[in-house]
Amino acid sequence: MPAAAASLGDRTPVVSIDASSPAARQVTVVYLARGDAEPTAVVTIRRTAVYRVMEPAMTELRHTDAPYTP
């Protein structure tokens, strides 16, 4: 059952979701993103973001980016 939601953007591929810390109410999401100057069909960033779950929304606490090449 969904507890909270966050928008990652349009056509954003999600690689993984880790919700193994329910007591901390945190979720780690790894997804592929694009730089500001990139077209929507090109992903160049692998982002790992940590969110705090506060129903009905999720708030990003921090993220790290790494280069991504398909």
C-alpha cells in the first residue's frame, strides 16, 4: 500500500528503491536523470537520493550524482 509519493520528473527511469529502514522513515531511490542542457531522451546522471517519508509526501534529504553512460 502506498504511503507517500515524490515526483522524479518526466520519463525518469528508476533503477532501485530501498525501503529497508522503516523505523527511520527513509527511502533510498536510485534513478537515471539528465542534465539541464540534455534532451529528454538522454540520461547522463545516475542519482542516488535519500527521502524522508512523511505521509502523503516524501521530502528529499540529500542526493549524490555519478556520471552515467548507457
